[in-house]
Amino acid sequence: MGRGKGTESNPHENKRPPIFLMPGLASTRLVSWKYKVCSNPLLSDVKVQDYVWMNINMLLQMATLDDSCFLECMTLGLNQTDTNDIESGCKLRPDEGLDAISSLAPDSIGTNVLVGGKNTVYAWLTQWLADNLGYDVSSIVGLPYDWRLSPDVMEARDGFLTLTRKRIEAAVATNGEPGIMVAHSMGNNVFRYFLEWLKNKMHEEAYARLIKQANRREMAMRSSQTRGEPNFGGSGPGWVYSEAILKNKEAAVEYSVTDQMFKLASSLVTSLDDMWQSYVTGIDQKSPYYEEDKGQQEISQGSEDEGRPSTQRKYPQLWELAQAEGDDEWLEWIDKHIWTYIGLSAPLLGAINPLRAVISGENMGMPLTEKNARNMEITMERQALDQLIR
């Protein structure tokens, strides 16, 4: 039985754990976002929002006339950019929603004959889940992506990893249940990359939060010293309290996420107080307005540190605390949003295909010579090699 709640007689009334579908290599429909004139006058031009992967008319033209237009569209430029030649190249983006990974060429005729049935991806699974278990658009979430790119470029260009996080969070909030991640082939590596990216993202978020809290206390301390009032640390961040409280573990446990964070927070009190005190040294010699501007500059320091190792951070101890806090938040996020993970055709079982694509060419059932297939696929070799070595 599923985790959902509702009547057994009508599955369409039940709440179900949402299902997240992460497709594999070549399993997301790619759409044109740039008009392209094909050099052969017998070929149809590629218009904005035309399907390129897959386009049955284009496949027919490849088999009977010329494959150059298709190859120019699918081939990536240097460093996984859209194209090296803006005049002859294409600008492709993944289509949106569940439909983008259900059928690559919807409503087409004869796709079984042309490409060995590879047109249909998740359409049959979606239909079965809807008919038998009452799933619908709110509980089945497709995660389409441009499979030609490596995951870091997917995020930099399309914001794919950020959108994946938001889509998963929204589906869990709507259905009230953690979900089931179903990843196929290369999608397993993309999902694993997503989890590591999310952990690092939560480290950065925690660090920025701690920097902001530290600077709020620093501003409050300077303000109270300007007025000649004592400061007892009450305005500091939630994990920093007086020495008396920090020495009492039972009193401080509600403010610490883990024992590790408690110990680290205790050791940071003295050094952070010294850091804050150094900010206000010489305040009598400088204008309060000058010091306020300086404080605002310090608040933005967290973003300048993003991506740097601990030893290169401005506040390495705060970064250690942020890592501990981020790890805990990451595990809580997984527990809240992912009930179980199903890996289909894990990449290491099928890694021979990306290897063949790089070495000799893999036509994936299309009417392409191995040479032409390799010339296209070599522009995607970073992604294929990532799949091999992960």
C-alpha cells in the first residue's frame, strides 16, 4: 500500500506520494528558440518552437536528402555553448513539463519504424499511474533537461538544479507526502549531482546567514558603544549567547542544531567577540556615518566568499559552523522530500554507449553514419565522460 490517505474504493481521491521522473540520455524533447535557414533548398527551415529532438520530418529528410541541417542544430559550440557560428547554428532548449519526457515526437506517424520505438519515453508509465493509482499533474513531476550538457552548465544556463529543488518542494507541499524519485540511465548521475549541489548550496546559505547575523550583532555593539551603553550580547545570532549560558549544555541545547555545532559555537564566542570589538576600535576617531557604511560593506562579505575553500574564507570558523549546519539541513531536506529512490538502468551498466559515442559514434537508431554521429556527439563528450567516471 502507498503512503497516501483516502478511500480505498476510489484511488483518484487518495493523496499519493508525488513521483519525480528524471529522464536519461536523449530522453528530453529539445525545442528551437532561433530561426535557422537550412542550406539545402529542399529542406524545411527550423523555426522558433519547432521540435528538433525529435522531429520526424527532419529525420525523413536526413534519411533521404541531407543530414547537415539536423547536425548543425544538435552540435554544441565551444565550452558547451549553443553554437560556434551564430549564422548556421541553432539555439535549443529543453521543452517544459511532463509532456517533454513523455513522447519525443508526439502525434507523429510511423515512429516505431523510423527509430525503433524510441519516441515514447514515460508516456506509458504516466498513463498507468493515472489510470490505476489516481496520479495527475500535481503528483507526477517531470524534470526535463538538456542532456547534451554537463549538470553544472545546466544550472548556469537554464537554472535546472534550482528549478528541480523548487519543483520537488512544491509537489511535496501540495501532496503532503515525501516523494519517489525515479531516475533512468544518465538521470541517476544527474540526480546524484543534484544532491551534492544541494548540500553545497545549503552550506553557502548557512554561511551567508551566519555572516548576516554576525554583522547585525556588530552593528548593535557599535551602536551601544557610541551611546556609552553596555552590550551583553543579547542582540547576537541565535547560536551565540553569554559565556554562562554556553557553559551550560542543557540550557544551550535548544539553540544548537547538533553537539558538534554546540562545541564549535562555544569556541567561537571569544574569537567573534574579538572580531566585533576590532570593528569598533577607534570609533571615537571616525564618524558614525563612516562606520555605518563600513558595516554595510561587511554584510555583503558572505557572497564574496561563495565557492572558496575554508582556508580562503574571510571567517573560516564561521564556514566550519555553516558546513555543520548545512549538512544537518541537507539531511532534513532529503528526509522531508524524498521517500525512496529508484534507479533504472544505472549508468555503469550501460556506459559502453557513451564510450562508443566518443570513440566511434553512436547513432541512437537514427539514419546517421557513425562518422557524422561522432562529429555531433564529440561536442557533448564532457557529459558522456562524466557519466563514465562517476
